[in-house]
Amino acid sequence: MSRRARARRRRDTAVLSPWRRRLLLCGWLFAAVAIVARAGQLQVLQAEEWREIAEGQHLSSHDIPATRGAILDRNGVPLVLSRERFEISVDSEQVRDQQKDSLLDVLRDDLGASARALRDIETGRRKWVVLGTRFGTTERELVRRFHGVHVRRDLRRHSPYGDLALGVLGRQVDGRWRGGIEQAFAEHLAGKPGLEQSAKDKFGRSIPGQTVTVREPEAGCSVMLTIDVDLQEIAEDVLAEAIEQHGARGGDVLV
């Protein structure tokens, strides 16, 4: 075969036949339609689902506990009320080097942190250091500006008069309200929790200063009783004397 014939043959084989061109075009069209259909499915039909997944990776939601209503005597004197305290913890890995000295000074001088806790934060020996739940709003404001410090709101029931009329008031046992007004009026006292969202970094940790309150909590309602705290104290003192005098196992009195 001559050189010219071989060149003509290569040129002819390089040009696709009509049916091959149609097949290739159909393949391109099918691929384009598949891509558009998949994009429509993701951006329209499944948009809300994927948006929730994305938000779940970058945001975390937390309930804000509502302040439980107080139980009052007939004159409005609180027999039981909720006190707001804050749990303050430090993530040693998140503390910035340029803030570490200032943070340690605040924890030592204003929060009374122990020497062991300060040493663990300074050296990073423990990743998570819990300083306690005894702190108020003043201490919370002092540490808010530091990276790596986490504050959690904690509401606890407080009885200014100790066990006075405890049988009528009720108490919390294993996280549930048992007996008395606390249980009978649980829904009335409870209130409605709020909601807050915090931004998370790539490791899933909350970013300080990136928390937004979505819904404010609604405090519970108070319950006023016909008990007079002064008369009840006098009656229980007399009861205690009678129990001791007669060697009784115990007793109850309600005025």
C-alpha cells in the first residue's frame, strides 16, 4: 500500500461515523440530564434535609432552663425559691497563649480556684477542668471574654427556712419532684425552657462568644399558701420539744 493510501485510510478512520456521533451525543445529553436532575433533587427536593445536616455540623442547640416558680407563705415570704448559679469549666486546649496569664490571675484572685486546677490549666495536664457551680453573675462576666472558658447556667431549689413544712412543700428526689406542692403544682411551677444555639469549630467544640439565644425561657408561676412562716416556726419548735420530752420517733404539725 502506497504512502498516500495509508494516509487516506488513517484520515477516514479518524472521522466518526454518523451513528457513533449520535451515540456519543446521546451519552453527553444523558450525563447532562442526570447532573441537572441530581442538582435539582439536592437543591430543591432535599434542600431542607441537607440544610439541617449542615447546621447540625456547625451549630449545637441547648435548652435554657426556666426559673422554677417560688412557693410563698401567706405574706409573700418565700418558703422555697430557685437560685441561679453558674458552672464554670475551662478547656485547656482552647485557652489562647496570650490570654493564659490573665485568665489564671482572674481564676486565682476572683474565683478562688485551687492551686491544682490552676496548675492543670497552665500545663494542659488535664483537658477539661471543672471549677464548680458556686459562681454568680459577677464571676460569669469576669470570665466571658476568655477563649476556652465555658459557662453553664444552673438553677437549684433553696429553702431559706430549712426543713420547715417540708411535708407540705415537697422535695426533689432523683431528679423528680416528690410530694407536696412541688409535685401537685409541678406544671404550674415549671415554666417553659428557652433555646440557644452555639457555633462549633471543625472539631465539634463550641466557639466562645458565638452563642445566640433563639428563644428566651419563661419563668414558672409562684404558688402562695395560707401558711404563716412565723407561726409555723413556733409550732415546729414546740413539736420538737414535745418529741424530745416524750421520746417519740417524730411528728408533724401544720398551722
